[in-house]
Amino acid sequence: MPALGNIRKPVSDEMDHFEGYFGRTVQTKIPLLKIILNYIFRRKGKQMRPLLVFLSAKLHGKISEPAYVAATLIELLHTASLVHDDVVDNSDERRGALSVNALWNSKIAVLLGDYLLSKGLLISIEKNRPDMLEIVSEAVKSMTEAELLQLQKSRKLNIREDDYFRIITGKTAALISACTACGAKSVTDDQDAINLMRDFGESLGIAFQIRDDILDYQSTGLTGKPSGNDIKEKKITLPLIHALQNVPVVAKKRILGIVGSRKKSVEDIEAVVRFVTENGGIDYATTKMYQYSDRALAILDTYPDSEVRNSLREFVSYTVMREK
């Protein structure tokens, strides 16, 4: 599997410089806010989204400050969405650590998310980049609509495959396509090139989310057991949607009864995982995932061979091969 360290080589200097650039952007004189921001950003994660911005930018030309503005906008939006998601999901953990709403409270978490979004608005105005703000604002709108659709469908446990793709296109793919579109936009005004990179990001984002949903049903981590988090949270994703399509009504009702119940035992989770595996849900979702990753690769093949293009190709491979 490609390593992220190798993927970031063509833009390693830019990624290092971005860390300081972003840190200066989120400085504040409010003591509590400073404490919370330090807590969040010292666990910066893999920084996959800024990496996509810089690779997409360099694919089209020389990186300059607009690329840093784009990466900052995306990182602020992404962090705000995670903070708000933890409130919506009433989640106590984020990346193996306590979430903001668990450490402080949901009111502070909501205000923090609002603050991060407002910082994004301000930097786009200060740097005179309303074009990037438009791309990112469209992503925020899509993510909010998709989250509401998922909440509506989850209550009734009636998500169809077309609903699923609408949700993940709006939630995950919208943000990743904003990364790649903003990256291209930071270097070129060629709308065809920007649209092409938006399409690349959308296909990549859909493949990314399907891989996430497959991992929930596969053995991972120290326990060697599937996490089953989606099942616990009553989320019906592609592996389960497909598995439910061609089974008797009695079996369908039994599985949906487990998914819809408030309390689920380890045996309940294992029963759903086994049902999905035995009824072809994992295989079907894997096939769909590769269809979208192949679309992303086909778009990259329209560009001349280069170190940056190869890194983006490896990024696609990493997306569908990762284990977490």
C-alpha cells in the first residue's frame, strides 16, 4: 500500500510551511478559545485534505499564497464539521481522544464550530478570494443537506442505494471535491481544468467513504473484530443496503430490528456483520468502490506523466487500500 509520506514528497516543503501559516490564522487572545484550539490542532491527523489541495495545485502550475488560503479554508471547514458532527452524534471521542463536547460541553462545541467557519469567511475576504469561498460554501451547503437527509432516513431505516450515494456525495465527496477544485483554482482560471479536478475529487471522495463503510464490517484493530460503529449508530450503509435487497422479508425484518434497537449486544453486531458478509454486501461495495476509484484514475490519466500526477494516483490507491 502506498505510504502517505511518499505521496506528500512533491509538496513536502509546502506542507511544512502550511503548518505555520495555518497556526497564525487561528491565533486568538481569548484564553478558553486558545486552550481548545491548541487541544484540537496538536492532534492534526493525517492532513489528507491540505495535501490534496497542494497536489491539485501543483498539478496545474506553481504553488503560491492562494493555495495556502485554499488549504486553510478547507482545514477550517473540515475541523468545524467534525466538531459539529460530534455534537449531532453525541460522540465522546474523536481520533482516539475526548471530543470537544465531552471535555467542555455541547454549547462550547457549537460555538467553536461557528468560530472556525467565521475564520474561514474572514480569511477569504482578507485575501480577496471570493471564488474559493464560493466553492467552500457550496460544500458546506451540500454537507448540511446530506446530514439532514441521513438523519431523516436513519429514523425510518429506509435508506435505498440512491439515497446512500446522495448522502455520501454530499457529506464526504463534497469536501474532497472542494479540496481538488480549490487547489486547481489557486493556480489557474481555466474552468474546464477546475471542473475536471472537482469531478476527480468527487469520485475519490465517494471511493473514500465506501472504503470507510466497508471497514466497519471488517476485522481491524487489536481485537481483530469489526468495529460495528455504523450498526451501533443505526447507520445503514452500502454493504448492508445491498445485503438486504435479495433476502426474504423475515430475514430483512430481523436484521433491521437489530439495527434499529437502542441497545445492541456484541452478538447482535456479529450477527449483522455475518449477514452482510454472507449476502454479498462487502463484495458488492468493494466493486462499487473500485468503479469510482477507476473514474478518478481515468481523470488523472488525461494529465502528462509527472511526480505530482503519480502522487495523486498513489493517493487514490491509498484511499481504497487503507485499513483505517
